[in-house]
Amino acid sequence: MAYQDIQRSDARPATAAGYDAGLRAYMLKIYNYMASGLLLTGIIALFSAQSEAVLSAMYTFEGNAITGMKPLAWIVMFATLGLVMFLSFGLRNMSLVAAQASYWGYAALMGLSLSTIFLTFTGESITRVFFITAATFGGMSLYGYTTKRDLTGMGSFLMMGLIGLIIASLVNLFLKSSGLQFAISVIGVLVFVGLTAFDTQKLKNMYYQLSGEGEWTGKIVIMGALTLYLDFINLFLQLLYLFGDRRR
């Protein structure tokens, strides 16, 4: 991604203690943005699932079952993709305010997209899988933050797996194969568990290349939050398919 082309700076905090404090503050900002984005997504998803007006504007129904997507649903789906690409490739040239607005806009649109999970799965199973996801994400992110092992090689393998998942998911939009979806979910869990550790280490290493506080550092924080947000959301969705209880 474009935000990875950071030039190494010789600027360093005066003491190791100051450096460690700066790193912790930097990572805490990323996690706070990520958690706030997840909260916004959850609130909008829950509200949308309970709004007949929102659901009828986005989907067609036969009884209580969704049978198709209306133009608004397609717009929301492509808008989320567009915002990710906008942030990834235009981060250096946009303002910090624009980066923040894009992040919050993405979280809000994702909430609209995820409203259907409340129609498909029981509230109890959604809550259970959310906490499973949080525990798994937290453990792998902690591993990525603390491990001395270089995860770069694993990251390249995981990115290839991610591309394969995207292609398989697109194919299954037309095939609608439950067997293929099960395989996608199992592999998806493994991929996003690994990406959580890899991305956390990558974000930690980026701090070594930053010269301190400033607009560019703020934009890296936003992009880092989006990266971990996507790892969490995708891990949650794959686990939900595997372990969620569907409504009758």
C-alpha cells in the first residue's frame, strides 16, 4: 500500500524510556481508533437491522428472507471498497481531516452492510462470536507486538491467501455453494488470525521510521486503525459463519 513507503528518519527520542512511551502512545491511538470504528459499525448495524425503512431501501424480501440487493446496497458495497482504495493510495496527498472522515465514513457504511447479520444469526450467537473474535484478535495482536520473530515472510504468504479468498468469495456469489463457503470460512479464519499478528508487527515497525508527532504520523495511525479494523471484522465474519446460530 502507498502508506508503506516511509523513509527512515534518524530522529529518535532522547531516552529509551521516552521511546517506549512514544511507541505505546502510538499503538494505543491505533487501537482506540479501531475500537471506536467497531463501536460505530455495531451501532449502525443494529439500528439498520431494526429499521424497516433502511432494510427495504437496500434489499428485496420474500417473507423474512433477503432475496436480493437493491441499487443502494450495491452502492454501499462499492463505496466501502472505494474508501479503502482512496485511503491506501491517496494517504500521502490527503489531509489528516480527510483521512479521519474517510475512516469514519467507512465504519458507518460497513455498519449498513453488516445489518443483515442480525437478520441471519441470533443475537446470542453474534455476541458470543464477537467475544471469541475479540479474545483471538487480542492474543494474536499481542503476539505480533511482542514477538522477536520477523513475520515478513509469513505476511507475503498470507497476502496470497487473502487474494485467493477474495477470488473464491466472488465466484461463490454466483455458485452459492455451502461447501465452498465453509472452506472459505475455515481458510479465512487462519488467514486473518495470521494477518492480525503480521499487521501489528508491521505497524510497530513503522513507528521506528517516524520522526515524531505530526500530520503524517496521524495519518499512519488512521491507516493502521483501518488495517486492524479490517482484520477484526473479517475474522468475526468468518467465525460467525462457522459458529453462529442461524435464525429459524
